[in-house]
Amino acid sequence: MNTNTTGQQPLFLEVDNDDKILLNSADALWYKILYYLNCEEYIPFAVEYYNDLYDFNKKAAQRKEERKSKSTEHEAMNIESKEEAKERLLFERLEAQKKASDEKIIFNEEFEESEHSTVDAGQIAPGMVPIRLAGKKPKCFFSLFKSFLGTVLMGFPAEPENVHLLLQSNPAFMRICAFAPKFENDEYCYKHLPSLRKLEQFDQIMTEYGIWDKIKIKEVSQNLKEGIIKRENKLVGDTTHYHAYSGFETLKYIDDNGKEKKKSQSKLTKKCGCDEKKTVHTPGN
């Protein structure tokens, strides 16, 4: 006799034998961490992400319309050359500016702010995404987050290319992140494996809106509170890092004494993953 009166369908979770081996393996710590990850702690970040995703798409659509109406305007402008831009960026860096010896240098990064706030925390959970009146369902925040976290735990840089490769080549990693493979004739499903472009978009939103930074602060604060990280009397802050993920290059310049100097910094541009990269003008590229 069926006593289920709520309409909730029974939840069946199929566990592969390989996954059982990984869960009990001392060499697969990444799997155990992802398996026991308390996703409830990250619900506030998920709410921010979904709101920022909507804001990001709205702004992208607006920029697309602006490009259509001003397609030839930038060609008539006096735009600095790439070499001039590199040198300007070099001398705008905080440590390149002359400061008093007792003055502290702190770099306060500015992030995008979402103009839309429509997602309720009660609407989302692992495997459950917010309902939109139009458009496809977004990919699950928790699945995307776990895929980047798992990539780091496996010893790889958390770059979209690495995440995409591991999801495509490691079935156990795909399953623990709660993704499913897409077959040729399958209709779109938000649980399907994300494309490289979707992973790049996720990373871009998490970076530009400061969600990665907030998660880092949360993790460090929690580790300090629980004694995982011991408190020290000195703090070291990186004031030179730019979120470009594009490697470094060495520039030559002439200092105030007329001597040639060398300085390394992040590259001014990085690889564009846009489908229209051959025809679309992107600021900074």
C-alpha cells in the first residue's frame, strides 16, 4: 500500500562500484571531500550566483545591442596601441608608484554588483535550480562549484579547460558532481555535462562578482576558527595579482635615471572563448 500522499517521488541514487572503491581509497581524498561536502553552507553563494547570472545575461544582451548600434564608432576613435597599454598598466600598478616608506599599500578590488535580486534561498538545493519564466534552466550551482573544487583537490589549476577535460574523461568525477552525459538525440537538460563555454561563463561570473573571493574568506575564517590554520602575527597580502589567468610577460622600460629595467606582469589579453570572437570587439582584447 502506498502511503506517500505528498506527491514526492522516491529518490533512487545509483552508486557505481568504482565510486565505492574511490570513497574508501586513501589516494582519492578529492572524492571523499566532494561526497561529504556540506552544500547547505554554500546556499548563500548559490543565491548570489543565480542573481548574478541573470544580471550578467541582461548586461550581455544590452552590450550586444550597443555593439550593433555602434559597430563602427570604435574604429574612428583614437585607441592606444597594445604596447602603450602594456606600459600604462605597468606604471599604474600599486608597487610601481612612489609611496612613502611608512605608508601601507592595500589593493581593494572592485567587483560587479547585481541589479537584480529575485532568487529565494528556499528555491534552491543541490539538483534543484530556480524557476525562470523564460529561457532554459541554468546549470546547478553546486555541481559547477564541486567541479572546480574537485579539480583543485586533484592537483590541477581551477581553469575551465582543466575542469572540462576532467568531467569529460572521468566518469566518477562527473557522477560525484551530479552531472549526466548527453547523448546525441537527448533534449536539453540542466543536468547534462556543461560545455567549455558554460564553465568559462561560470568562472567569469564567480570572479567578476566577487563570489570566489567571498568563498575564500569564508573558508579561511572557518579554518582559523576551527584551528585548522594556526594564527600568525604577520599577514601577507598579494597586491599585484590581476584576475586574468593569462600567464605573465616581461616588459622592458626606461626608469627615471635613463636605465633599462625589466618587470613581469600579467598579460594584457587572454584567449577569448566567445563564439563570435572573430567579429566582436571585446574591451581589453
